[in-house]
Amino acid sequence: MLARISGTLWRLLIGISLVLALSFPFKADAAENSFINAIQDRGFLRVGLPPYNTPPAYYIDPKTKELSGYDVELARSLANKLGVEIEFDRTSISFNSLVQRVGANDFDIAIGKLGLTYNRLFDAFPVQYLSFRHALLANRKFVSNLNVDPDDPEFASVLKNSSIRIASISNSTWETEAKDRFPNCEFIGYPNWPEVKDALFKVDPKSKKPIVDAIYRDATEIKPIVYKNPDLSLDYVPILFDDIIDRKSIYLSEKGYVGFTDFLNVFIRREWGEVKSDQQILDEYQSYYQPSVD
């Protein structure tokens, strides 16, 4: 009799406990993402952009005088997903200083076709969104003097080990990559891409020889030079390296990498579409890269 009463009492106590638990649920503090919360509390996303114009990625539209380009629109769409406004900062003095500044928490993200190098990994944390092949636009006479047919499997090796004079943007990933990929090259740096392109056509007044043998950047910058002026192909040849990929990345601080990488990766997959190749970008922005001729 006592055992039966005890069992009944025990079941009654369990029932009362369940009723109380359902009536007064246990309150626990939800986990919070302090990085995202700080952006939303501030009311705007801070975005660092390079101090250059690189259409169609990022540039001042000459008609509207507004920032435009696919990197700019990506950042705006990201801010929209966060439910905040956006603020762009273009005061960095170079690509490398931009990465250093986001690593120091001057911005929430840094974007602008920023390549991946070991030195930049010392300063900030990358999240890849583009995959572009490296490319040269080279003087045909220089290529001919290598005495190796471009279709020869040994051509790339001979070219990379030659004493080629390469021009690109100073204090950028391209200076680092040129010196690494072409160990015997002479690197000639210029402050911006228009000056780099001009250098390809300049001749030394004393020697009467070209100042540089080639200019170096990704395929989306090299191929359009010939697209827009097909006659250049008589004297200059684009050389694309399928085995050298520039993993363009959005950079974050350490705190940003911890708090924002998952959000950013989901955004890239769902909204951006995927990590895009140079050919996808060339096709998507064909109207810019290959303008129609009237």
C-alpha cells in the first residue's frame, strides 16, 4: 500500500513539474554576434575601397559622379542584408595600406579586387569571391626573342625565368607576384594602372628600345586592352597563365573574421552566386569590356 501511494505521489510530482515548466519556461540569454550587432547598432556598414578607379569593379561614374561597379554593388547589397546604410572610405594610399587598415578595424570590410599574398595574411583575413588568372600583355618582339614557340610546353618556364622587364602598379599584389613568379625580372612600378598601360608603348629616347617588355595584371584587365583596340595585337600579345590564379578576396579584421565570415560566405553563395572566374566577369560585363562599334 505504501509503495503504491509513493508511486502515485511520484507521478503526481512529475506532472506538476511539467505543468510548471510549460507555464514558466526557463529564460536563457541568446547567443549574440557582437560584430554584426555593432554594425547594426551603428546603423551603417564601413567599407574600405582602393583610392583608384577600376571599372567595372569600382569607379566614379563620369555621368552621375557616384561610386559604381560590381564591387560597390556587392557591398551595398551586403549592407541591405544587414539592414543598415553604407559608408565608403577611399582614403587609403595603396592596396596594401587598405588591407592593413581593415586589419586594424578602420573598416568592417575592405573590397576592391584585392589579391591574396603572404604579406596581406599578416595584416587581415581574406574571404574569396573572385578567381582571376594572371596575365601579361607582352611585346611580340620580346616574345620572339625568347626563341621558344608559345605553343611549346617549355614556353611558360622560359618566359618566367627570362630577364623580362615587367610594369605594374607599385605597392600592390602585382609587384609582389611579379618578383615571385618571374624571379629574374626587372619590376618597374607606376602609381596607377593608366600609367602602367602607357608605359607599354613608351620608348627610351637613348636606346630607342621599349621601356618595358610587358605589363602585368589579371585577365580582366589585360584582355580588354586588345578587345578595345584590335590593331594592338599586331605588336602585342596577351599571355594568360591558367596555373597562376589570383584569389580576389574581401578582407576582414580578426574580430570580423570570427563574427562575419559565415554571414559573408552565405551571402556570396546566395546573392553573388559563387566565386566567379575572370571569364564569367568578362561575359557578365561584356558591354563594358567589348563595347559595340557603331
